[in-house]
Amino acid sequence: MELPASTPDQLLAQARQYGYAEGNQVWLRPVLNYPARPVGQVKDSPEASLRYFAERFARYQAKVEELLRSIDESDNKGSFLMKALHLKEQAGSYDALGDFAGLHQQLSAAEEAILATVRYNRAKNLATKHSIIEQAEALRDTLDWQQGSDQLKELRQAWIKTGPVEKELTDELEKRFQTAADEFYARKKDYLAVKKAMNNRTLDQYKDLIRRSEALQNSTDFEETSRKLKALQQSWKEIDGNLPRKQAVDLWASFRAAHNHFFERLKTHIESQRQQPGGNSVTGGNNSSGEENLRRKRALVAEAQALLKRPMPEAVTRAKELQAAWKQVGPVRGEESDQVWEQFIMACDKVFEMSALDYYMRKRQADPATPAPAPAAEAALRVQALREFLRLDEQERQVLADNLDKLSPSAANDAFRTLLQSKIRAFDRKIRTKNDLIAMYQAAAVR
């Protein structure tokens, strides 16, 4: 540290301005509301001792001036507050002769400037943290879990980088931010649990159809087994599964292998029958008449369409029973076959979609003791949830369509092409069903 250049006479004059020698002691005159006090002993001569304590003051003054320069040049002025306070405190006790009052005044001004900067920065930090909390709390209604997770990570990083606020506010703000994050991750966990349960249910259904197909693949009752396997193929289409691609392809390959094995055997059997005199077709039609089958299927459609008026657990159970009953009804010829099937599967889809929506809404309610919202408000919340589900369905359908477009026309891809087309049709139904439910709840919200 370079000391200000002063001649011996200047040091002595400065020392005598602020102090004096008396007896064997050097005294500092009254300053800063402190009475006169001894700062050291006289050695050699009074003049030499006075100059010594003036030099000590010069070293103290140099420290103060260096600190003031550092404060002016730094963006983080708050980091110098404790050092400024320490030097300011020394002004009343430092053993030297000089203008302690002037340096004390400069340090007080620096202290106030630092405190003003700290107050400004903490107010700015408070506004930033309030903004971060509001963004985190706004995620309470999102269903885009990946985007929400990414956004929360960014908000957490911004939170860490934001400077401190007043101590009495720190815990409250931390709690609000953490609560918002916890609520999002809790909802995400519930959603993934529901999705996993649905995927497990779908997987079990596919495996059951594979097991039943494999049990029939070596049957010699060709007529009855043909009917059963076709019914299993229809059941496969109705599952509307949305499993990972590799898993879905592997399941489909196992299912088709059992069917191909049987129908290859059937083909061989038919050829052998034709080579015999008077050979006949192996498979025959359902014994029931087409009109009777149509009447029975229309009755199943009517009951399925009325299920939304029943308690949801009961409706879901009955919808599954109706699906099983449908498979037992014989074929219907002509355009009415597709029409009644479309009506029936759409009615069942509405039940299953409504059940999934009810489960989600129950999970979303944080406190079961909280009174349920008014019917119009409840309908509006359900529309909001369905629109988000619909957006995700449309995204997944687009991915499937893109994959189908990119698939080469090679015969080796026929099985996967058929699977993709089936899954796209399933998403088309899901989208149509959700739009129907949205229209229903919008009408309820208006009422």
C-alpha cells in the first residue's frame, strides 16, 4: 500500500493539529463525541513520536481510500459493507493522529450508499422471485408434463441465480416456490400412474388375446375356430392400445403368428378337401338370421348409449359386459353392419373416456373435504382437461401418421403398417369421442 508523500514538517503540523505530547504520552484531541485519549508513549522525542502517530493515521487513511475506490468500481457493493463498518468502528479507537472525523463521515456516506444499493437489489430480487413463483404456480393446470418439467428446471436455476431478499421473507418465498413445484410433480406422478395402469391393462388384454389365439392355432375344428379367431381379431382392434412401438410390434407379431399358423393349416385342409370327390367348403355362416343379429346389435347399442346416465363404475363394468355380448352375436350384412358397430364402439368409448376423466378430476382435487364447485364451474374444468387430453391425442396421432408416411412399401413392413393404421383409427375415435364430450360439457356450462 503506497502512503501519501508528506514531509516531516507536514507530518508534524498534522499531528499537532489533531494531538499533542504531554509528559511521556501522546494524546488525541476530542473527536467524534469521544474525549481526549492517549494513543501511545513518547519515545526519542515528542516531535518524533507525533510524526510516528501521524504516519499511522496515513496508513489508516490509505486503507479507507482503497476501500472507497473498490466500492466505486464494483458491481457487488454489498460485499464491502462489513469492511466499511469495521473501518468506521476503528475511527473511534485507532491509535493515530489525524482527521478521524472526516474519514468517519466518508465511511458513513459509503455505508448509506451500500445499504441503499442493497435495499434496491433486494427489492428487485423480491420482484424477480415473485415472478418466478407466479410462473411455477401457473403450471398447476398444465398437462404437458415434459414442457412443464423443463420449465420448472429453468425456473429453479433462475431462482438459485437470483440474489437474496429480506430475511423475514426468505422462508415464505421458498415455501411458496417449493409448494408450486411439489404440486406439479405430484400431479405428474398421478398422471403417469394412471397412464401406467392403463398401459398395463392394455398389455394384459393383448397378452390374453395372444394366449387364446395360441391355444386355438392347432385346432382341427376349422369352422368354429375360424369364427373364434376372427372374433379375436376384432377384439384386438377394439383395444385401442397405445404402447411403445417395439412392444406393440412384438405383441402384434406374436398375435399374427398364431393366426397365420392356423389359417395356413386351414388353407392346406381346404385344398385337401377340394381334391376329394364331393368336397365342400369348411366354414359356414352363423345360424342366426341377419335380421335377428341386427336387432340384437341395435339393442346393445341402445343400452351402451344409455350408460352415461348410470354411476360410472357400474357403467364401465356394464360396457365391458356389452362388448363381450357383442362378440357372441352373429354377423350383419350390408352397410348397417358398419353403422351399428360405429354407434356401439363410440358409446363404449364415451364411457371409458368419462371414467378416465372422473379419475383425473378426483386426483386433481387437493383436499377431498373442499366443497365441490358449482355444476357450471365443474363442467368448465372438465372441458379444460378434455382439451388438454385432446391436444396430446392429436400430437400422438400425428407421430403415428408421420411414421406411417415414412414407412417403405416393402412387404416386410406390412404387419407394422397394419398396426399403425389400426392405432391411427383408434386415435381418430378417441379424438371424436373427446370432442363429443367437450360439446356435452360446454352445453352444461352454459346452462
